[in-house]
Amino acid sequence: MSLKSTYTTYLNAINARDWPLVAEFAQPQVIHNDRAMTNVEYAEMIATSLEPCPGLVFVPETIVCDDDAGTLACRIRFDKSGDIAWEGPQYSCEHVFYKYESGKIAQVWSMVEEHKK
């Protein structure tokens, strides 16, 4: 399976809130923005960040990947369907860079983009 296909399946698992499956897409030890954690902790971190907005889904807008190097970058648009009570800053998208090892996420660098009114 190509890296892009693997990644879109991973996003589908996030959107389905299938946290055990999300964890399977990462190495047993993963680094997120320089913080080391287990793949289960990584999935829990994503789950916790989405708790305040149950109707939010991740929509990939642009995916750039290099299968041979195991790198992927994506601009993810946050699609807010339904009535979402999201306190604090409103974010419109996330820019994420991934390093894959043996077909699984090993390192993640992410940055959210605040919604401009």
C-alpha cells in the first residue's frame, strides 16, 4: 500500500474515532513535536484534543509524500459539521509532517492554523 493510501486510511480511523486502530498506524514509540510517547498515548492525545468537538472531521486538502524516504506532509482542513461548542481559539486547519519507518508513523511535527475572521 502506498504511503498516501496508508495515510488516508489513518485519517479515516481518526474521523471514525477508532483509537485502537489509530494507535496501530504508529510505531510502538513515536515522537510528536519533540515529545516521546507510546503509540497508545499518541492515539489518546488525538482523542483528548477532539473531545470538545465531536462533529469535527479531518479533511486532507494537500498531501505531498515521498514513499522511498518515508516522509509525508499534509494540510488538514477541520470540517466542523453540526453544533460544535469549541472554547478558546478557533482553528481552521493543521499542517503536519510525518516520518514513517517500516510503514508506520515514527515522528510527527504539527502546527495548527488559527481561523482568521
